[in-house]
Amino acid sequence: MSPVASYRRLFALTGPLYVLVAFVGRLPLAMSQLGTLLLVSGATGSYAAGGASAGALAVANAIGAPVAGALTDRIGQRLVLTVQSLVGAAGMIALVLLSQRLEPGAPWWPVAAVAALAGLFTPQVGTMARVRWRPISRHHGMERRSVVDAAFSYEGAADEASFVLGPALVGAVAALIDPAAALVAAGLMLAVFGTWFALHPTSSLVVPEHGTAPRGRLVSPTLVILAGIQLSVGIVFGSVQTGTSVLATLAGEPGLTGGLHALLGVGSVLAGLAVVAVPDTFSYEGRLRVFTLALTLLSLPLLLVGSIGTLVPVLLVLGLAIAPAMITTFTLTERVADPRQLGAAMTVLAATTGLGYAVGSSIAGRLADWGGHTPAYAVTVGGATLALLLSVLGHRALRSAQQPAPAADRLTGSHSA
């Protein structure tokens, strides 16, 4: 089946409105970090304060996401996501109000604390959307591996697109109005579309299985391997953005940083949508090794980049390996995790990606102060190499831990190993 036909069949299960709501609902998270950085930096006149506040938001989200995911496993998504959306939106609005009332020379730590509160409650809509697809397909009698694979390919591409479009929206609104308006817009979008996603009828299909205990602990060796790979991918993201910012600044074009970084997302989105065409006979643990190998090899040319002109094609091509690797990691998580703990497992991966971003940008920033963009890009190569090593070393564990294919797949002769 062609990718177009696969996605047409997938979206027919929910209708286009749900797909739109789930996509827009994840944009506030993508907008919040840059929006906070610009808002607080402008209000305090300190990039350190802006960076610390944005970092507090990101770290708090990484901490809160697995907790929220575990709660959805216990009581369902509807209540948890509704509370997250409304409180997270209120936190973003409160951050704007507090920043505007900040007196010159006043301590900025209360702003960082409010930013952390906003991050703590901002939901991982993309991750929760992944959890819904198997119950949705089961509800329609379409619980086949091909349907779930198409869903995860789409969600991976949608996440990539959101993290390209989100910062772009922040930049546009900040330029046309001001940074405060950008964060207010993010808060309003979260209140409307996050709540809409939470209350959508598909949320009722994610039913906690009461009366039965999980098979084992959430933190298993396989989840540690997959989370480590996502941490590595996050390091790639953070270090690429830092290195690109340094290169653009040295070239006298700092305003191009966002556009250049978006090129990484363009290639990633296209490749992510194409993953659904990979044959079922190609095992997931085998795909992971191939995609992380591609990520490593395609990151090496960054060490030779010396101008914006040479950076453009390198970023476009590098993006082709990112979404396939992430999609395969999340798909494997869906296959190895206990269904009763799937929400928590998925949000652990999302959290480690965010932590990796912070680690990558921090290390790359320190190295860039010492030697410019090339040492920063060396962190990118290191992160990709770490992902490859984990996928190779964890190959057997990932293969043995996977759940059997759904009954519908076995009846139709479809398999994935």
C-alpha cells in the first residue's frame, strides 16, 4: 500500500478535524521555550535570566511529563490533559503578566519559578496522541500493525513539523507585535486546542485496565536503551541549533538561525512521512540500527562546514535521518512496554528528548565559546554516535522484548520481525 493510501485510511478512522486539533494542540509546547526566552530576556535585559527561565520551563516539563503519563495510565487521559491544558495556559499568561510588572533591577527568580510551573503542566499532546492510535484502530476493527505504523510515522512527522512551525510563529508574532503577544497566543492555543484534544471522544477509548497489575517495572533495560537513544537525539537537536546560531552570528546573519534550523525539520518531516513505506519484513530493531547509522554518517559533514552556503544542504540531508530514528524508537516503545504503562513509557521518551536538548545546547555552547561552531557540531556527531552504539548494543534485548503482533496481523499474515 502506498504512503498516501496508508495515511488516507488512517485519517478516515478519526476524521480530519481530530488530526487538526491534535496538531495545533502540540504547538504551544513548541512555542513556549523560545517565547519564554525572548519575553524574559526583553523584560530583564539579561540573556542569562531569559535562558534560565526557558531552561526551567523545559526541565519542569521533562519532570512533569512522565508523572502525567503515569496518571493517564491509571485514570485515563481526559481529566489529566484537561487540567494540564488549563493550568499550563494560565501559567503562560501569568508569566507574561509577571514579566511586564518586573521592576528594573528586581530579582528575576520568581519569573523563572512561574515558567517552571507553566512547563510542569504543559501537556505532551503528541505523545498522548500516539497512545490513542491503537485503541482507535481497535475500536474500528482495524488493529493491524500497518495501521499503527502509519500512525507513528505521521505522529513523528507532525512533532517535527510542530517544532519547526512553533518557533517560527513565535518569531513572527514577536516581530510584528512583541514577545509577550507570542506567549499569550501560545497560552490561548493551549487552553482551546489542548482542552479540545483532552475532551475529544477519542480520549474515552484509552481505558485504564483496572484489576490487573502491570507485567513488571516501568523502568526496564529496554526502556533505558530507548530513552538513551532519545536523549542522544535530543543532544543532536540542541547542539545543531547552538552550532548554527554561532555560525550565522559569525557570518553577520544572526537572524537566519531560525530559518537554517528549520531546514533540519524539513528533511525530517519528509522522511518521517515516508517511513510507512518501509517493508514489514524489516525488523524494528534492524531499522533502528540503520537509521542511527545514517544519523551518524550524515552528521559528519557538519565538521567541514565553514559557511552558511555549505551548511544549507548538510542540514537538509541530516534531517532525513532524524524522524525515522525517532519514529522507530517510539514504535519499539509501543511494542516493548506493558500496555498498562504505555502513557508513562511514552512520556519518559519525550522527557529524555527534552533533557538531551538541554544537555546538547549547554555543552555545545561551552565549546563554541572556546572554538566556534565546529566544536559545537562535534557534540552533534557525538550524540549521533551514542545513539548508534545504544541501538547496536541493545539489538538483542529489543528484539526479545517485543510484544507479539496483534491477532488481526497474524490472521492476515502481516508481521514486523
